[in-house]
Amino acid sequence: MGDLIEIRAACSPGEMRIAVIDHDVLLDAALWRPGIPDGFEDRHVVRVQTVAPALGGAFVLLAGGESGFLSTRQPLVQGALAGAQVTRSAQNGKGLRLRPVTLPLDGVMGPILLERGPSPLEELADRYPDSPIFVDDPGMAARLPSRLRSRLRRCQQAFDGALEADFEALESPEADLGLLTASIFPTPALVAIDLDSSGNPDFKGNVASFPELARQIRLRNLSGTLLVDPAGVKTRKRPALAGFLQDALKDDPLTPQVLGATPSGLLELTRPRRRPPLHELLSSLHGKALSLLRQILRENRPGRTLTASIPLARALESDPLALEDFMSRRAAPIEIVLNPDAPPASWSLS
């Protein structure tokens, strides 16, 4: 890794926005929410609820009442305890996916969380082992594992204006690919990506846009089945694009696989689901709740009564770590008042 690659962590109540940059080019992006972690690679003792051989596993109960699916061909007994590790965070309306692991069960009476998996920051730090980590909040910096402390660099502001704009651009369903524009449509079953241009796109224009498309897929953590609709290329010529798209994806650590072109000419690829995609984290009620806390601090809004819709208020209350950090930064308490008639994302401060 080059000496100019940096990991930058911009902290706000309940959230760390993480960017890996090289000469101001965004290489990787992630969100870490310590108060409500995504659970990826957590190790649990689970209780088998329903054995489902036809599905290749069993539905299991975790500590705190959360459920998941344990994928295994091993024989399981309903009601028994088993060791398991999360291989896919809850996302896209689906619960946790786990795999069996050997764990000590002596003296364990019920489901329990034994060990947290690595945070998104730790994952990126391991991916870029020689890069310094710039963090702009001492509280969040203290949460780093001791093995990363030597790489820690304190700073006043981890994101400058350009990096802030680059990160915010990932919230948009559209991405500028240079010659083309990608419109991204996540659905429960798949992610559809429509490539378009105001000019006259051709085969070469699509190929030239694939490296930036691959970067956007990685930055946004688009996963599962992805269908790409090329721009301005006849259906019979589209299968020839598959190899170029696969080559553009070669540096992705999740090793996406391009399966080819469908009969209608859509390029089909799969990318493993691990952590939740960025759009899901940002659009969730928890994401909107953290966003409003960040907005209040950024704009230095006065007021101590936060009136919010019931879903938004519940999302705030579900993350006491974020609220505690928020009140500490403001040096003032805040009262959350429910407005049962407000739209889901509505709030005001008075």
C-alpha cells in the first residue's frame, strides 16, 4: 500500500463515517455505529427453534430475542444450544445468517453473545495495514482496539469539504461514471443499475465506464444479485461486455462474479452479502435519527425539546450511546417528545 493511503474517521453522535483515500480519491467507505453494531462475525451461543432440513439448516434464537438462520447440514435438535458465528448481518428484510462453530457450552444455560466481530473500522484497518487512522473524536478513538493505537492520529476534522461531498454523494441513487450515468434501484430481490447518457453511448463507452461503476458498487456495498442495463448497446452484443465488467471488478475484496448476460441483455453479477449496504443504513430510521443529531450539532441549533414522530423517537431511544454523546457535545440535556400525528421522518427542535 502506498504511503499516501489514509483512513479517515469522521465522528458524530452514535456514528463513525469511515473513508479510505489515496491522493484524495475515495477507495473504500463504511459506517460504524457502536451503539447498534451490525453483528457481522459476532460469536454466539444460540438455541435451535425450528429445524428446517429442506432449507439446509435451522431457525435459531439469539441473546436479546433476535432470531436468525443457522446454515448447516449437521443434525440439530430443537431446543438444543449450539455455537454459531454471523456470516451475514440482518439486511434487506432478512435476518441474520450464521454458520456453526465449535464453542465451549459448559455451564451455558441459554443464548448468549460471546464475542463481538471486528468493527467496519477494524476491517478496513486490516485491509490497509500500513495506513494511518485519522480520528476526530477522543471518545471514539478510545474504542479502537489496542493493536491499532500505534496507527492512530488525532485531528480536528477528519473530513474536509471535498471528502464530505464525496461521502454525501454516495447517498444519491445516481452516480456519475464519466461518459455514462448510473441510476441505482435497490429492490428486495436484487439491485437494478441502469446506465444512460445524454450523448450517443456505444460499446467502448460502456467499457470505459465499468471501472467507475465497479468503484461505486464497492463504495456503496451493493450486494446480492445485481443487474446492469448497458447503454446504447444492441442486445446481441451485450454478452461481450461481461468480461470487461469482470475485469473492472477484479480488485473488489468480496470477489464479485459476473454470470453473463440474460436473454434480455442485462449483465448479471453476484456480490456476497456481508454487512448491510450503505443505502439501507442511511435510509433506516436509525440512520435518519443519527443524521438529525449530526445536523443539530453542525448547525448549532438552539432548543432542548426534540419533538419527533413515534418511529423516529423510538429509533433515537434505541441508541442511548448516541444520545449520551449528543448531550455531552451540546453540554445540555434534551427531552424527546412524541408527536403521534407526525410523518415518520418528521422532527423539530424548540
